Amino acid sequence: MNNTKLLENLKILQDLKFEIYKRCSNSIDYHNFNVLTLNLPNRTIDLADFYKRHNQEYSVEEIAGLIVNEYEL
């Protein structure tokens, strides 16, 4: 993977993290986010995997909504 593609993917994941943060009900803060995961007290959500599975069908904003709904954030 070239650097441009890597930076592009990291930007998308960063956008996804901020969307999740905006949509959650104050149950998480920015300390819960690593680069590719969302670390909660009782589980870890692999954001990269979730994005990879859904990016063909949904926008970043929609994927964030799916994550917030699925994990009741």
C-alpha cells in the first residue's frame, strides 16, 4: 500500500471516529479511541474492520450511525 492510500484510509477512519463521537450519548470520550479501534470498558470495536465491511454500501456518516446503534453508544 502506498503512503497516499494509507493516509487516505487513516483520514477516513479519523472522520469515522469523530462521527461516532458526535453521535454517541456522552458514553465515550476521545480517550477511548486508538487509531483503528474504539476501546470500551467491556469490549473493543474494530473500526477498520467495520468500515471495510460496510464502505461499499454506506457513507462514513451512515457507518458511524450503524456503530452507534449496534453497540448502543
